[in-house]
Amino acid sequence: MAMYIAMRESRGDCSIRIIDTNNEISAGCWQVQAVWWGEVSEDVNEQARQVWLIVQEHGWKPWATYWEN
């Protein structure tokens, strides 16, 4: 599931940062929204750790691409 979401969210580009129309930043392989989950590291290992912590508490439901699957 992690790879599926990373590919759908960023096409595997872990350096990508997107600012949406609400001026909120989504960043990294999994496009983690900093406003909800805190600053996203540029280090892919730290990104994976952050995602793991989110998934442990909330599952994959915070990602819109989870609902596409």
C-alpha cells in the first residue's frame, strides 16, 4: 500500500512540494500535509518514518488515493 500511495501521490519523487489553493503544503513521496502532520523532512527515510507513525494511528485513510484503490 505504501508504494501504491507514494506512486499515486508523487510518482515516486520524494523531493516534490505542492502548495494548494489554501496555501497549505503537501510534501514528500506520500504528499504529507504539513498543516495536519507537521513539517516534512527532505530525507526519504524520515518521510517513511513519519508516514509509518501516521498509519499506525490512522491507517491509510488520510490519503485520498487510498479511497481510489
